[in-house]
Amino acid sequence: MKLSSIAKAATAAVVAGGLAFAAAAPAAQAAYPPVVNPTVSGPAAAKAGATATYSFNLGTTYAGKTVTVTINGKKTTVKVGADGKVTAGIKLPKKAGEYTIKVDGTTAKTTVTIGKAAKVKKVKVKKSGKKATLTATAPKGVKKVKVTIKVKGKKAIVKTVKVKKSGKFSYKFNAKKKGTYKVTLKFQASAKYFAKKATVKKVKL
């Protein structure tokens, strides 16, 4: 056998051996091992904009690790104690709503409710000629309401309406077409109230 042939054969053997070794090598341990039945302590309801303390028991496999706690896209990086517990002071959002607080990369999470769930009330629609006027009342402190009005065969009207201090607001729209109008109202959350569901009213005009 020529020298070049011997060299090629040796190289092929080394490569094959390396591939075999790589295939047999054990998989690297995950950076975040699974959390079994994580326990969480912290307020289930809190004031908008407040700082609340939450503690997650991740287990001793997490001892000494650095984890990230997230709420509404905002992240806080903290170190897990020797007992497997991590405690973080979380700055809560300034708007009411239901939020999830979680430890990224794990199954540990909890929810916090800020403010109260409420709806737009006293919805009325009155037609005059080819126009119609919508009147309604939102919870006090709410500044804006998203109004969506739809009738078959017409493009939906979508408008953000300002709310008075009393909570009352109104909106005048074109109602030339006869039919059933579907009015959907959902307000932007304030520090005290959030809209868990939109208010829907159907009226024939």
C-alpha cells in the first residue's frame, strides 16, 4: 500500500472513532432541572404600582443558581438560596389587571390581581336621522374606552373615546344602513379597575 493511501486510511479511522465517541458521549445536564411541585408565597391581590415580595421554593437542585423572575415583560434577576428558595421584591404594574409572575425556565409561577374587574355599563344607542349616538358609563378613573361598532355589509368602526371624570362618555357615528349593530366596548385599565371582558350590546337601527 502506498504511503498516501495509508495516511488516508488512518485519517478516516480517526474521524470515525471521533464520531463514535461523540455519539456515545452523555447529553449535557440541563441548566434548569425540572421543578417538582414548586411552592409559592406572596399576595394574591395588591395595589397598582406597589412593591410586593414573592418567594418560590424551587428545591435544593437550584441552590446557588441565578434565576430570572418575570412579570408583564419586566425581569428581576435573583440568586437562589442554599435551601432552594428564591425571594424577590417585585415592582407591580401601575395598571389594574391579572398578571402572571413566573420564574423563567421553570414551572414555578403565580398570579396577582391588581384592582377590580369591571365593565362598561348603562349602554344606550339612540338614532336621529342618519346618525346615531352611543352613551355609556365606565368606572371612575378610566380615561379611555375602545369602541367597536359593526353592522353586516359595512367596515367596522373602531374608535378610542375619552371618558369624563364622572365616567360618562358618548360617541356619534354614521348609521345610514339599516340593520343590527353590534357595539363592543372595552376600557383601558386604570389603577383601580380592569376590563376582564368587553361589554357587548346589539341594537337594531
